Amino acid sequence: MRLFRPVGGQREKDGDGDAALLRAVAAGDPAAMADLYDRHAGWLHARLARRCADPEVVREVLQDTFVTVWRSAAGHRGQETGGWLWTIAARRLVDARRAQERAARVAGGPLEPSDGSSGPATAPSAEDRVLAGLEYGDVGAALDRISPELREVLRATVVDGLSTREAARLLGIPEGTVKSRAHRARAELRSALAHLNPSPLGGTA
């Protein structure tokens, strides 16, 4: 079964066929897995490459992502496929960076704070559910209007579904900075949305 083909210039998309492909993948269909890879590997590779300058790490994370999809497609519960895939990829990238840090410590590199797993994620708020689609439609247009450093934090904590600690590790900034930028990002996003569309976040705190 050849799942991992050279990455081309596929556009990020989530067509109606994704749900059917995932059902087929869950049933063990390698052709469906290859089709899903063709649909999504290009944009996943491009986004991972923006987060990580090491092409070998990017390649390994991309492959690990689709291995995870192959093994866990039955756990997909109908959420937007692109967001589901990117959450897996982002967590695999965090795992890869943890492994690099452990290797550096073993080799005598500078020690970093111990990296225990943070507690289980809380249920998403109504605002988070809106923001979870923030790279699509009007919210995506609003996202483009906020400053890049705030946009990256919002993507990491909402789209990627990462904890504050994981987002800090992914972005290479302190946890306190993640929290402050996330607060500012939400405020800027609300302001941008107000100019594009009448208050899609209205009624949320």
C-alpha cells in the first residue's frame, strides 16, 4: 500500500467526498487512503513548512499524520475534515519537537522545563466553535486583517486545538505570551468581523 506520494500543489479543500473517503479508510480501503492523501497532503505540507524550517521533520510529521488517520479514521465524528487533519498534524509536530528536546538534553544541551502533559481540554465555548472555522469564509477574511503574531496564536490554540503549553512550544514563545496574544487576537478578530459582517460572534463573551 503506497500511502505517501510526492506532495504536489493541492489546494486546501474539504469536499463532500471527504466523509465518504474517511468511511472507506475506516473500513481499511487503501485506495481511499491514497485519495484522501492526494486531496490534503499538499496544504498540510505547506502549513507544516511554515511552522517548521526542517524539511525532514516536516516530511516525517506529514507521514505520521496520515499513519494516524489510517489507524483512527473510525474515530472521526463528522467534524470538518481539514480541521481534523490539521489538529492531528499540529500535535504530531509538537511531539516531534518534544523528541528533539529530549535528544538535546541527553546530548548535554540546555535543559528546558519538564514537559508534563496538561490536563484534558475543556469543552469548546460557543466562540471557539465559530473560530474553529476561522480559515474559511467570512471569518477567514477577518483573520487576515489581524497582525500575524496574533493570527498564529489563534490558529494554534483554536484551529489546532493545542493547549497553551503546546502552543508555546510550537511557536517558540512563553506560555504567558500565548495567553496575552490570544486575548488580544480575539479582540482584534471581533473588531475585524464587525466591519465584514454584523456580529457573527454576537452573544458570546
